[in-house]
Amino acid sequence: MRTYGDLFRAPEYTPLFATVTIQMSAQTIGALALGTLVYDATRSPLLSALSMFGGSFAQMIGALTLLSAADRLPPRTALACMALVFSAGTAVLAIPGLPLVALFVIVLGLGLVASLSGGVRYGLLSEILPEDGYLLGRSVLNMAVGTMQICGFAAGGVLVVALSPRGALLTGAVLYLLTAVTALAGLSRRPPRAAGRPSLALTWRTNAHLLSSTPRLYTYLAMWVPNGLIVGCEALFVSYSPHHAGLLLAVAAVGMLIGDTVTGRFVPHRLRERLGPALRLLLAAPYLLFAVDPPLPLGSAAVLLASIGYAATLLLQERLMALTPISMHGHALGLQASGMLTMQGVGAALAGGAAQVTSPATAMAIMAAASVAVTLALAPGLRPLPAGPGLRESPR
């Protein structure tokens, strides 16, 4: 599978692509609206950042308790039901006078549900596409995410002004509802990928098995920690430049779109291992410029360049699939998504706390320096994998 035409001719890829596109639109519009709502009410960079990314903390709770369900639920039903929960929760967030404590409880609850979302979605992707099509298919989904972030943050900025933050939240709720309808109408019934009932013990056992492999552990850490620290920088865009936060978030999405497009479609397999280390450093290095509090155009250019480095995660996901038996793909990808989003919440909290005592620009530079340091520390454990068959372990 080498071309986009081949990809979209694969049965069910188009409706899966549509569900990702619509849901990401809902998520970006809702996140910007919620961050703006909380910042207007509190004037706190920390609380604004946590409102946008704090749900990520619940991702790890879900990864420790619910994740065995990712391979043991019918994918279509699971995706539709989760979208309905997101729709209802987002609508509740728009209620006037909702206490701040209740708002964060809902955000955490939605994050707990979302802990299953990545595993179900990307596990289904590994069923829909042949093994040699996974990277291209995942890159196109990432491109859809980037495009919808550009459009979503741009539209969200307009909706926040035109309808108010609460009106923008209700728009996000309607889009989540459309996601559920699209999943039910476009995806076929499939049995779960793995037999048995999901359980807490099974979740823990599989997590322990996945993390017991040193190559997989380094791969997970490389996808979780540097990425999370840089998302902490993005969580400060509202407090860094309240009137241009939508622009900065859209610029970041453009960079991610460029990186995923080039890496997924045009970089040959033999060059991917060499490109990975450079992309992992690129993700953080441009943010060091914020140490001198650059003017908005220069800061935007740094954000654009850095966000190209998110393509490193795409290459690391391919590495993870090569290290994991297919019966665990949903769980492995769900653990990757939950850990990454949890670290994004940690990064948002750390960045918000640093901004409280310094400034948003200085805090972004601090987070970037920490990301570079972690990337360099993990480099020895990410040496190229041996070529040839027999790389995956036998499932247990």
C-alpha cells in the first residue's frame, strides 16, 4: 500500500477517517472555548492550561483500570458510545454558573473515557489495513488531526467571539454527536480482537508485559515524556498571548501536518531510522528561543518549526507495532495514547506552575530545555531494530 488512493480504497478506512476528523474538530473547538472560559473567569495561566489538558491526568487511571477493554469491545459500538459521552459532557460544561470544581470533575471524567479511545480506534486501524499500510494510514489520520486543529482552532476563535465560549462548547457537543452517527453508519460490525472479558487484573498484567520489554519501554518513554513537555508549552499560548492563542495553536497544527505528510508519504523506509533522532530534537529546540521573549512573528515561526518534530511519534508508533504481537495492538496503542496524554497533562501543569512564578515565555523555554535533555538521555535505547522476520515476540 503505497498511495493515498490505495489507502482510501481500503474498506472502512474512509468512515474511520471521517470519525477522526469530526471528533478532532469537536475537541479543538471545545478545548479553546474551555481554556478561554476559565482564563476569563480566573486570570490564571495554570487553571487555563489544566482546563484544556487536565483531562489527560485521567488517561493514566484509565490505562491502569480499563485498557484491557480496548481489544475486547466491538470497535464500532465502542467508538459510537464514547462519542455520545463526549457530546453529553461537553454540553454540560457549557451550563452557565457551573462551579469550577464541577467543571474539572467533568473534564477528568471525559479524560477517563478517552483513555479507551485511542486503543479502540488505532487497534481497528491495524485490522482495516495490511501491515505495510499502517504507517501511511496512521500518517493520514495524523494529517486529519493537524488539519482539523488548524480549522478547529481558527473556527473556535471565531465561535468564541461570535457565540461566546459557551456557544462554542455547544458547537463541539453537536460535532461529537455527528461523530457517533458517522461511526454507526460507516463502520461494520466486527468482533473484538481478543477473547475474554476485560478486567482490572488483565489490564495490569498486559501493561506489565508490554513495559517489561526494554526496547518497548524506551519507545514508550520517547513518545510520552518529550512530547508531554512540549505540549506544556502549547498549554501556555492562552496566557502568553490571549488575543493570538488561536493563531499559535493553528500554527502548531500546520507544523504537525507538514511533518506527518512528509514523513508518512515521502520518506523511504530505509531513511526513517536516521530521521527519527533529528525529529525528536526538532520538537523542542526551537522553543528555546522563547527565553528571550521573541516578538509574535518570530515566536510563531519557532512554533511552526518545532511542531514538524511531532512526526517523530509517528515513526516511534511504527517501531512499537514491530515490537508487539497483533493481539495486543489495541492495548499497546491505547497505553501509548493514554501515557502520552497523561504526560501532556503533567506538562501543562508543570508549565502552568512555572509560568506562575516566572512568565509564560520563560516557562516555555524551561520546558523545551527539559524535553531536549530527556530526548538525549533516551537516545541510547532507541537504536535501529534488526531487519527481517521474527521481530515480534509470541503473544502470551
